[in-house]
Amino acid sequence: MTNPINIIAVGGGKGGIGKSVVCTNLAAGMALSGQKVILMDTDFGASNLHALLGITNPAHGFQDFFNAEITDPRTLLLDTGISNLKFVSGAGDNPGSANIDSEKIGTIISFIKKLEADTILLDLGPGTNYNVIDFFNISTQGVVMTTPEMTSIMKTFSFIRSALFRRISLAFQDFPEIQRVVDHSNPNDADMESYTTGLLRSKFAEQFPDQADRLETLIQDFTPGLVVNRVRNRKDLMAGENLLKLVKKFLEIEVTYLGYIIESDRVRDSIDDMIPFLIKDPQSKPSENLQQIIGALTNTDLQFVKRDGRIFVSKQVRLSSGWEV
């Protein structure tokens, strides 16, 4: 029996916060540490992930998946020039490429789950539409990103809430009365009073007591991780802590603070050079930040060193406290 694929989805609600840059570097780091990794651009209609890998004109993209010419979906897997890392481009900039219907989204999700890899990283588009949220909810590890600005913090909170309520909505899709309580996609038909999980629990206890335990399990099992990008000072670091408190207060779920990445010219230079910053300068401060995030996601301690144009990786698996001697 093969091990299940680890699917890591990186989302955040707001555009321009660095999801694609971080996702690309996470994929590169995991691949260099020995995992077989597939990086996917699911920002249909505005795909740009290929440029961060130095790929100017991807030979194939997700829109080809629905053309008769593609008989083997594995054709979409492109070489990146990085060992162990394959890439699937987004739909491109053609008119209508962003308007992928739910049936096609389902086909893509099925394709993702059948791929052979240790880890698949999904770079999600901005916003909280169902196409984005449903990709996030197939992940085994969901990562939400924010920058320290209040607008980004609030968008990320909305993203986390939308993902949780969407997960609950799908779990109870055969219960119309429950749908009215948890599905807020159409405010005119929804019960907007159930905005927090505390109010939702009360509604279930009052109206659907036989489903209350199932609701509790769905809430408890929803445990995304948080990354704060473009940190400049200690005040910016507190933005992550404030978001965790906000989520704890209104949604009553546990979010793991995976780490942060500092604001740096090294990151901007790597984007201009179309080379992941972890590869361009693995001993820079942003690269050290990223290695800590990878460590938190993989339960390992990683150290990347570049000598004579080659990157060497030191990797140690963390043991649980019960195994310490």
C-alpha cells in the first residue's frame, strides 16, 4: 500500500501578499531535501508561477487538460531544472481561462489526487470563491498567508472562516435546513446570525442536536498553519499573534504559527532573476526563515548550504518527546 500524498495548499484571501513566491520556494526546498514534489499553479487566468521558476513559455497548462489533444494528463508535468521538482502551469491568460466551472474543478481535483509524489503544493488564487476554497479543503496541510497590514489580516481571517464554513456546508449538503445555517454564499437565503462557531454550536444544539458531535469533529479537525510574509519589525511579528487570537476568539480553532519571512531585497532580486531565493542564496535571512517553515511542515530540522554553485542539505527528523533519551 502506497503512502497517501501530502497535499499542501497555500492560500490567504488577498492578492499580492507573496503566496506564489513562498509556494515556489517551499516546493524547491522540499524537493532539494529529497522529496518528490509537484508544484501547481491553480490561479487560473492569472497564472505567473512559471516565471518564478525561470520558465518563460510553459509548453502545457491546465486548460490543455480539457483539449482532445491531451490523452495522458501526465503530459502537464513540466521539468523545472530542480531535482525532484515537477511543475503544472495554470490556465494561462487566454480569455475565459479563469471561468472554469465546478465540473472541471472536480476533474482537476481528481487528477491531483491520482498523481504520484511525496508532496503536492497548490498555489491558490486570491479571494474566497468556491474554486479557491475547495482546493484549499482537499489539502492534508492547509497554509494561510498574510502580510502584517490590517487589510491582509482581515482578509486572511475571512479566508479561514470561509474555508471552515465551506467544509461544514459540504459535510451537511444533504440537510437543507443545516445548509441555511452554514452556507453564507447567498446572504438573502442564509442565516447570517451563525457567523461564529460558538453561535453555530448553539444553533446545532438547539435545532440539530443529533448532528452536534459531527459538527464538533469538523471544527476540531480544521487546523491550518499560518505564515506571515514581509515582516519588518517586532510590531509586524505581533500581527501574526493578533490573527491567531482573532481566529481563536471567533472561530475557536487552533491555527499553528509556522513562521514568518522578513522583508528583504534578496527576495525581490530573486524574483527579477527568476530564481527561487532559497536556491539563489540559501544562507540569507529569508532562506533561513523559509527553512524553519519547511521544518515545521515536515517535522524536520533543515540546513541549506551553497558551496561552489552546489547546494548541500542537512536534514534531521525530529523525534517526539516520548522518544527522547
